[in-house]
Amino acid sequence: MNIKMKSIFILIALMAFNIQSCDKFLEEDLVSDVSGSSYYTTPAGLEDAVDATYSSLKYIHSNERAHSLTIFGTDTYTNGADGGHKSFNYYDNGLNSASSQIREMWDELYRGINQANAVINRSQAIEGLDPDILSQRLAEVRFLRAYYYFVLVRQFGDVHLTLEETVGAEVEANKTPQETIYETAIVPDLEFAIATLPDSQSDYGRATKPAAENLLGLVKLTRGYQTFAKADDFSEAERLFGNVIDDYSFALEPDMGKLWDQDNDKNKEIIFSVQYGTDEILNGTEGNRSHLYFLMEYDKEKGMIRDIANGRPFKRFRPTQYLLDVWGANRDNDNRYDLTYKHVWISNNPKSIPVWEQANVDAGAKNADGSPAVVGQPRWAVGDTAIFMPGPGREAKWTPTKRLQTRYVVYLPSEYTERIFGHIGKFIDPRRPAIQWERGSRDWFIMRLGDTYLLRAEARIKQGNTTDAADDINMVRVRAAWPGKEAVMMITPGDVTMDFLLEERARELDAEQERWYTLARTGTLVDRVKLYNPLGAPNIDAHHIHRPIPQNQIDRTSGGYEQNCGYPGGPSCN
Amino acid sequence: MLWILLICTPSFAAKDSFEGKESASLLNSAPLFFQADAIRGRIVDDAGAGIPGVNIIIKGTSNGTTSDAEGRYVLSLPSGFTDGTLVYSFIGFSTQEQAISGRSTIDVTLVSDVTALSEVVVVGYGTQEKRDVTASISSINADAISKVSTTNALESMKGQIAGVDVLQSNGRPGSTPTVTVRGRRSINASNDPLFVIDGVPMTSNTSTGTDGGISNSGSNPLNDFNPNDIASIEVLKDAAATAIYGSRGANGVVLITTKRGKSGKTTISYNGSYGVSQPFSKFPMMNGAQFADMKREAKRLSPLGVTGRTAWEGTIQPDANVFEDPVELNSATNGLSTDWQDLIFHNGSQSNHQVSANGGNEKTQFNIAIGYFNEDGTIDGMDFTKLTARINLDHQVSKRIKVGMSNQLTHSIKNNGSGSVMSEAVNQTPLGLPYDGQGNIIFLPISDGIRSNPLSELVPGKRIDEEKVDRIFSSAYVEAEIIEGLKYKFLIGTDLRYNTRGIFLGRFTNPQKNGDPAATYLNEANVGYTMENLITYNKLIGGKHNIGLTFLQSTSANNYENHITSVSGLPYESQKWYNIGTASTINFINSRFEKYSLASFMGRINYTFNGKYLLQATLRADGSSRLAPGNKWTNFPGLSAGWRVVDEPFMANINFLSDLKIRGSYGVVGNTSIDPYQTAGRLSKSVYSWDEANAAGFKLNEIPNPDLTWEKSATVDVGVDFGLFDGRLSGTFDYYVTNTTDLLLRRALPASSGYDLILSNIGATRTKGMELTLSANIVDSPGGFKWDADFNLAHYKEEIVDLAQRDPDGNKTDDVGNSWFIGQPIRVFYDYKKVGIWQVAEKDQAAAFMGAFPGEIKLADANGDGLFTPDDRVIIGSDIPSVYGGLNNRFAYKGFDFSFFLYYRLGYTLDSRFNSDQATMQSRYNNLNVDYWTIDNPTNSYPRPNLNQESPSYISTVRYEDGGFVKLRTITLGYNFPSSLTEKLGLSNLRIYVSAQNPKVWSSYTDFDPESINEISSGDIPSNKLFLGGINLTF
């Protein structure tokens, strides 16, 4: 019995040995990851939390959704052949609460806002960080929060407002009037940012005082049109834009081509831009994809094949006839069409070079070396021009006979289709490592001085000051003049109207993710789409001034969330 | 709490054992009262070999002996026992009785008995006689497992066990099936059962995740094992049975017992088979002419001269305008058509070889086996090769101490092949041409920049996706019999799994499209261990009270780590992923570490009174590292009882009933199958830069949930086991209700919170189900003709009982955003209801109701309010079958055996993404050959093709189909050569057979083998039919 008992005690001891270390055994230590509660409390953690607040800028600018929500369904752009989000152009029943692009935009903006709220809330507990740096970082995230709310109210109208970080399962959401959001979030955040931020930052790309002034100017200009406008909104906007123009060292790039030179994306015209790099690790999944969307289907043309230099043509957005007409009128004086669009494609595919036909020979076509064309011989060689798109206002010289005589293929605006159309060259990104590569490395310009001049002109027009507005408009027009044409480009106060300004913006800011906002702000969206966008015209209606609330938000909010007026499930607009 | 109980209980055990010792000595001294005589003899098997270790007992007493290594025995008889009867019993053989009738020498030949083997079932931490089992446990034996030639034993289980649902994923060699036991309970946590191999629970990381765009292979645990090594598989289904596995038991427990050595003559066996496979079906895509017609329709021009939605009544354009690409124009003009699927498919093959040796003496027994499995897919570059070795050893060190080991060594190579080949083959235009005039592959058959030639994916060395696994699953035990009936066992098991995955994308492959080559290299290591101390005590008291006690203390932990690098711009292709430092761009680089641990205590009491009244109670306490501090520990009780009605005296006259047992059980089990670290509120990396300088940060990603605790499932199960007509018909019926509460729910949040979801313990589900298993010996004619049949059927209803949301009055509300509805199954398809296609006559109605045009999908106004709103979405169906199971028929005559096995799954909705993804109706890529609307063909099936859209509005509504099917899983004809012949060849057994697997399916869904994970997408490889022949040899 003794032996038995002994062995039992040994067993119990063995078990007890295991038990002692139980608590430690079941402890969970984070190794690969960090948590907010441990990391955001350190100075390095707070800096990383601030950097994270910036990252939302990429998600809301670099991709197709950013373009769909700002470029489609305007007077200047309509859809190309491809893409699944043409409802933004048609304003048809596909523009509904199930749209993934609307949902993704909504989700990311609130992620950015929550991140900003977290930095602001948690900064109180930080020790060991220089107070000046701390307040500067706070000003940066308040600038970003204001920007994210500003995008929200312009896209959706009345939305959920919170200035506190979400802790725990938050299933409630409010629908705060835009007026309150301007009043209690956007404007105070930007005022704080203006008061706190430096004129420039050693880290290029951080928010600065002029960026905050420029944004607050746009905020006040936008509010100035609203029913809840403040009396001084337009004058305040003018003042703020004036500060940006006068108080710092910003200047227009003398050559607009240089403005879009990829090697020059830190130029002196840029007030605030989303940062992208050529290092893929820094870009993550969110490189700048704007190089994809405005290209026509050159790669199916004769003598051509897709390559890095010419880009990957997604054929999403193509200029409307209206935009072509706006350009075509004045190309002899205005260089911006020529600097914005691509005209010539150099043949890179020997397999599909076409041959001369009898009609060409009959018309007297000649080879590159001047010898007469022979039926069945190739019309050109690799390295010669394959396609030429002269663009609007240049049709006259391309008579049928001349085209038969010409070696390369010519497309005139009258022949444009959803696949062949004016092809924007200013976003292309030849630094991409592969043909199919989507994540580009160009910075995306959110604010540049050319825009600021036109915005101040708008603020001045709204105050009846066409004289000074003309000066502002002339600043960008003179820059846009071909050499020697500066005087012709100048306008007089008598020329200044809102319509003229909108045309000028179309020329200056072609495809720069502002058109939908501009039309919505100035109350011209519905009229202009009806006039100039035949595909959107039959469907657009006053309620389209705001986007539908994403269905997920409605479904997941406790007690539901009211759909915007005019959309299925929402109230009717009055 | 429980461990105090545990430390207390061994002292009870000690007390019992003390009494046990007393009674044992009483027994030992018993013979002293009698004058002994002796009986001698030899016990042999049907081959004439002596059987050691056979129990010989004088019927009605405890007096007996066992046979020696030669099978000889000497049994001392009490005087006067000349008329007694001796009982000879040994596991695996039919028990035999011999009347002494005055003999002094009795030689016995025992007949091996497969059914006798299955009378003992493995129950987790021990075995139990089947007659005593009170919980719901099903098992299949080696015979049934080896009937199906496959690399994964789960495939062999398919349809054989009521309530166990095994689904294959696709036809890619080495792909792993999923298994669910009695449906789902959990919405977000895993529904995979726990696998326990030779007593060691698998610790390996079975989750699948995504790192840098490549998904971790995940490891269906059984894929690394050789089905031929398995002696039996037991599935513990109800909570009383699984409660001993506590926190891991919620989804059922699959116990796998590998073959162990038997003492006696060493047997050498060889099993081999070779088969040819072919795709189950091709996808019914359009041919050239059909596709050309679709393109013409899609480019119809409206009276205003535009294509698109408004052009439905317009004119067809001339071919020169329709076919922009000269190759397509030429093919359309000249009637050319390419069937890309024909070009990529060919016959595959499967070979399976295993050699094993089994034997030993009374002290040491061994089973060693080496296996080779190879499957070549039906598309080039896809294959799976597995080498396995098993060494199982048991050794009796002394009278009371036994040691042993089980070792599984595996090396496997899986080539996944191209992930694009199938989608390129179904999407590529049939008007394109595969080869140029010189017979070279044309990389881009037409000028479309997206679609490449599927054949370019198959050029050797250009596209590789290779997974290599090395695994050592090994366990060792020491077992000591401290006193009679009291055993202590120490078990340590380790599971080491090393996995590498290399992906190489050459220049002319679909992802690279003439870009520089790219590669990804992933290394994963998983190291898990389990350590257990187990005490068992069995005691028969007073001849009527049989008590069994089990105590367990266990710890297990698992470490997982990985490293992944993904690059592009490799200078030369031959390096694959073996010199990635030479790449010009690093696209992604990451490493990760995960660890979790589990500590447990378990106690179990079995009590049987009079062999008729059965009772079992268990309690397990588990602590998991994955849960929040303060919530780590919970207890899981289980209680079951059984009544062997058939053994009651009042049943004695009911002759047709040979067995009847009524069982009932209740138990609670848990689920922590969530990824570790979910309670912490982890941050995720954010990307940004200051000019070209790194500005990566850390952003909020998860809401910390310090309250996270166990998801618990409580199950009530009542069952009846019965046998009729002398066991000719036997069966089992179970009814159960499982209530799962504190769901580990990934609760979706409104995005305005800044988050998508939070993992929390909210909500409840309920599953009610029934299972029926019948086995019948239908014919057993004296002429030698036998017909046996097994049938099983399972049915369950799953419903969500509670979710997070409440309406303003506090009532439960649906979670529409996640498609979770109170009272509905966990997974339902929630969408608009297609009622047809808008016809010309309905033009105005279409415009008014949906803003639609003729030829577009017409949806139901489900709520009848006259408006088209999101409220018109309805629940279309669910993926739960109304019944599923199998029917097995076996025939034998002389040496021939013939069997066929039908597997069925009926009454569920299949969400076939293929129906929508391959029917974009855009006519840019090839399309399913569907009946589409045109102004001349007013069908209600598919909408009008339209070049201007990437897919039609509401096309998802065409995806839902009745997925029910009956499948002929295997059909086999075999022949056992008679012993007269085999003996001449020096063999003890020789069987040859031919078999077909999956040769036929009956289903209303015709595009594909409907047995898939309920979602069929274009990247999947069709499943296979397999025709094979094989041989089983035993020396």
C-alpha cells in the first residue's frame, strides 16, 4: 500500500508541476504585431498613427473609384468602352446604394476620420514628445479630418459626425446636417491647422499652413452657395486664396508641360499632393492608378502593341464633344490641349503594319523615302508614326485624299468612339516596371496654384468683382499661351461670366478629379449634364447632387440609416 | 476549480484500488480451494499459425489463462469441472466455446472476424465495447477506407457516416475536401472537426489566410497521411462524446487509429493500383459561330446610332464593324472555331503503391509501411506526389510497463500549375487561333490585352506553383499498470510541419504578359506538441457494478512562423524562385509569428450496472491562450446514459429483436477556433511616403475586445441502436438538438464607426437533426451468394436564433448587411428574385419600375409595394441539403466481389458564380452557351448581350440553382484467388480488382460536377472521373 500511495503522490506532483505554470503558459504575447493600447502611447507610436492618417489620402485619390466619383457624369467626360461603373455617367438605376465604389469611398473616409480622432484623443496621454511637434501633428490630423469630412459632405450631404475615436462596437450613427459639420468640424479644424501649421514642412507631403488656407478657402467658397451660407464666405474665400497666392513662394510653372513632368512632381506650383514613390513597398497596394483610365485602345491599332511607355489602356473616361469643342476653338493661341493630350503613336509592332492598297497608290501615296507606294508593300516600319490624332480644330486639312496619301492612320474627333478618343498624356507613368503594372508612382496633385487662381476668380465673381477675377483668370491664360500669343489670350472684365470660368476650369484642370465637385458646388451639374453629356442627360435629376448612402451603412446601423432623397428606399426630395 | 477535484479524485481511486487489490488476491488464492486437473491444447488461426495471447476462461468463472507465443496453453482445472465449458476469445477473432466433455487436450482453430473487431470502438482517451457506448459515435474500418483510391482518408469517409458531410473542392491533384459534422454551428469561427491521431490531437495550423496576395495552403490535416495506414476512423458526434475534448469538441471529433503490429507470423502486404482520370465535364462555352452571333447582337446599333442598352431594337452592324480584330473577323467569316478546353485537357493518371510489414512476438509488435501516391492532373503542370512512411512499435518492458511509438513521416510535392489556365481557356475567344503557321503558340491570340493563350501557361518551366510539405507526426507513450486495473499513461506527441511554396511566373504568362519574370517564395514552419498524463482505473465490483475512471491532464501548444518574399524583374527565368536577390523590384516582404497554447484537465466516470444500465459522466476544464484574461478557463460537462433493453428479461421472448439499446446524452463543448491575438486590438501597417522617404505607419485595424470568451455548444442527443432478425438488419437512429451560444461572431459594424467589424460573443444558433444508419445482410445463400447493404441518411435544420442587432423596442433583428436572418440558416442567399426578361410589350413597365429596357433582367416586386427598392431582396435558398448520405451495396459470390456506392446530397441551393461570371453578356470574352434575349428571341432566360457593360445589371440573380445530386461514387469488381492457387504461389491472399470512381452523376445542374463547395468559379479545375485497376497481395 505504501508503494501504491507513493506512486500516486508522484503522479499528483507531476500534475501539480504542470499546473503551477498554467497562468504563464496561457499568456498571449504579441510578437509579430503591436496593439493600439501599447504602441500609440509612445512618441514613435503617435508619429506612426499620424502617418497612418495620411494613408487614407491614397485610397480616396489613387484609384478608379476616385475618378468615377469626380469625373463621370459631368459636362466634360463620358464613358469609354470598358469598366463596370458607367452608371456614374448614366445616372441610371445602377447608381444605387449597392455600388461598391460608393461604399469603398464611404468606408475609407470614416476609417481616416476615426484614425484622426484616435490621434487627437490619445495625444493627451503622450509623454516624451516635444509639445511643439505634438501640436503640429495634431494640426496635421485635424487638417486631414477636415478634408475627409469635406469630401463626405460634398458627395453625400448630411452624414454621420463624430469627433471621438470609436471604442467598442459602435452600431449607432447620426445623420448630421451639413451645416453643423461645417460649423463644428471642418471650419474649426482648419482654423486650428492654419494657426498651428508651419509654412512648409521638412517632410515633403505633410500638411502646411498654405494647404490649410487653400482648403478652408474652398470650404468657404463651397458653403457660400449653400442655403446655410455665411455672409462672408465668398470674401473669406477670396482672402484665404489671396494668402496662398501672395504669402508664400508658390508660382505657376511657366511651362505647363513641365508641371506634368514626372521628374518635377515637387514643383513650385504644388500646394498639397498625395505622395507616391517608385519603391513598391512604400506604395503598398495603393499606387497612383490614374495613368490607366484615360487611355484609348491604341494597342489594337495597326502597327501597335501594348508597351510600358504608351501605357495600359483601360478606356474608362473619354472627353465629351463639349470638351473637344471648348478646346477646338482656340488651339492656335492656347497650348493646353497640346500639352495635355497625346497626338502621335510610334509603331512598335512589325507584325501588324498594314500594306498599301490600290486607293493609296491611286491617290499618289509615297513611302518614307519618297518612293511611290506599291500595292502590298508595308506602309511604314517600326519607329515610324503609326497613329496621328490631330485633335479638335484641326480637321480641315485632313481631306480624304490627303488621308489616302498618308502612311499612318489618322483619327479625327468626328470619328471618335468609345475605344478611340482623345488620350490624356499628362498622367502616363513610364516608370512602371511591367506592362500590366497598375500601381504608378506619380504624385497626385490635390491643390495647385493654377486652381487657386481660378478659385479666387470664382470668389471674386460671386462678389461681383469681375475686374480682379479677370486678372486671376489671365494668370493661367497667359501661362497657357503659345509664345507670342499672350496678349491674344488675355481677357477683359467684360468677358468674365460663370460660364466662362467653368470653361476655363475645363481647360486648365482637365481630368483632375474636380469637375463633379465644381458643377455640384456652382449648382450647374444638372443643367450642364443635360446640355453636354448625352448619355447622362436623359436620367439626371436634382437628387443626383448627392450620392446614395451605401446599403451596408443602412443595413448595419441599429435602427437603420436614412437613404438620401430620391434614391430607392429614401424619401422623396422636395 | 476542476484540478482541485482532480487531485481529490485520485485519492478515491486509491481507495478503490485498495479494495481492488483485496479482491484480486482473493481471486488469486481461489484455486487453492480446488484440486486441479489440467487441459492442454494449441490455438491456431485459419492459416494454421499459432495465436499468442488468446484468453481461455472457464465459463462462469474468472479462472483462466492465456496462450503462449506458439499458441499453446495449459489450463489448470478445478476438480469436478469435467463438464464445464471453455471460452476462447481474442481480439479480431470470433469467440469460441468448447465443452470440456472429459477431454484433456483441446485444439482450437479461431476464425478471424471483422465484425468482432468493430465491436470495440475508440472513444477518445480509451476504447469501449460497442454495446456499452452511450454517446453518438460512428466508425468505419480499414476495409471501407481502402475501397476508395484517394490520397485523403476524408474522401473515403464521404457518404459513409450519417451526419458527416465531406465535400471535394475541385479536381486539382492534392486538393483537400472539407468536412462538417452535423452541419455548422458557428458563423465565423471554424466549423472543422478536431482530428486526433493515435490519441494525439492535431495542433497544426489549419487556417487559411492570405499573405501578399498568395493564400496559405492551409493543411487539411489528413492530406499528409496515408489512408492505407488507417485501421479505423471514429467520428464522435454528440456533445457527450466530444465533451472530453472540451474546447475543441464543438465541431465533432474525428479519431484516427493507425494499424498496429500483431504478434505472430510476420505478414508482408502489397497494395497497388493504377488508374486513368479524365475531366468530369467540360464547361459548355460558346463555339466560334455562337460567339460571333453574340458579338453581332452586342454591337447592335440603335436608331440614334449608338450601341448599348437602348439599342435593343436597332440594327445589326456589318461584320467588318463587329469584329475589330482581323483574326476574329477572319474566323467569323470562314467559320473557324477553337475549343480551348480541348487543347488543355488530357487524361490524367493516379498510381498508388504501398508495402507494409506487420508482426512481432508477445513482447514487441510492429507495423511498418511505406507508401507512394502520385496523381497527374488532367491539365499539364498539375500533379501531386506523396511519400509516406509509418513505423508503429509496441513493447512490453515488464509485466506492468509498456512503451510504444507511432511515427508518420511524409514528404509531398504538390504542383498547383497555372491559376490562369482554366479561366483563360473558358474566357478566350473561340474565334482566336492557338498556333501560328509554324506551330508556335501565339501568346495573344487576338489583340485583346487581357486574355492570353492558355497553352502558354502550360509551357514547361514557365509557370510553376509548387508546394512542398515535410511532416513528422510522432508520438510516444509509457504505460504502467500500477496495480491491477489502475493504469498510468504518459503520452507526448509532436507535430512538425514544414511547408515551402514557390511561385514562378515567366514572361509569357497571363499575370506577367510579356513583363519581366516574377517569383514568390514562402516558408512556413509549424511546431506543435501535446503532452498528456492519463490515469485510468477499471473495476468490477460485486459482479454487477462495473466502474471505469479516467483522469487526464494535458497541455498543448503550437508555434507557427512564416516568411514570404515576392519579387518581380528577375533577370533570367531558369532560376525559378531560387535567386530572388537578383530581382529589380521587391513587391512584398513579410514575416509572421503566431503561438497559442491550451491547458486542460479532464475526468470521466463510466458506470455499468448488470451490463444493462449504462452511465457516463465527464467534465473537462480548458484554458486557452486565445481568449481574454479572465475568460480563459471554462468547464465542459458531458453526461450520457444507456439502457440495453434487449437484455431485460421481459425481452427474452421477443425473438425478432436481437439488439435494442436506448441512449440519451447531454453535453457542452466549446469552440475557440479563432486566430490568436484577437483580443489585443492589433494595428495594421499603413503605407505612405514623404516624397521618396518611407512614411509607413500603423493604423487602427481591430477593436480590442477584452471580453472575448468561449463559444459554447450544448447538445441533447437521443438515440436507439437496434438489431433485427439475428442481426441481419441492424441500425442506429439519433435525434439531436444543438444550441450554440456566445457565438464568436464577426459582427459587421456600420462603416461610420471607422471599422468593418468586431469579433464578439454575440448571438446564438440552433441545429436540430436526425440521422439514420441501416445495415442489412439481405442475402446469405447457402450457395455462397451474399448481398450486404449499408444505408445512411442525415437531415438537419440550422437556424440563427439571435444576433447582435436590436430594434428600438429591444426585439431581435436580422443582420441584413451580412445576410444573417433570425430563424434562417447561417448561410442563405439573399438577393433579388429574377422573374424573367423584360419583353418588348413590357417596355413602359420596365422603364417605370426599374429604369430598364427590353432584354434586361426583370426582377420581382417581392414586397408588392409597386416600387423597386432594396426591400425587394428575398431569401432565395440556403446551401444546406435537406437530406444527404450514402448507399453501399456489396455482393459476393465465390471469389468474386462486386460493390457500388451511391452518394447523395439533395435539396439545397447552389450559388454558381460560374453562371454569372462566365455570362457577362458583354461579348468581349467567351460566354457560357446560354439562351439569351434578342428582339427575335423573346426568351426569359438570359439578358441581351451588350458591349457597353462589363456585366448586366442584377446578373447575380441567375446564379441560384438546385444543386441536388446523386453520385455513383465507386463501383468495383474484384476477384479473390482461391487459397488452393495462392498457396502454390506462396501467398496467403491475392485479390485483383477494377474500379471506377465518380463515373456518373444524376443532377439537374448540368454545367459542372455539382459537388463543390457550393460555389463554382471559373478558376476551378473540373473534378475527375477515375478508372483504375489494382492488386492486393499478402505473403
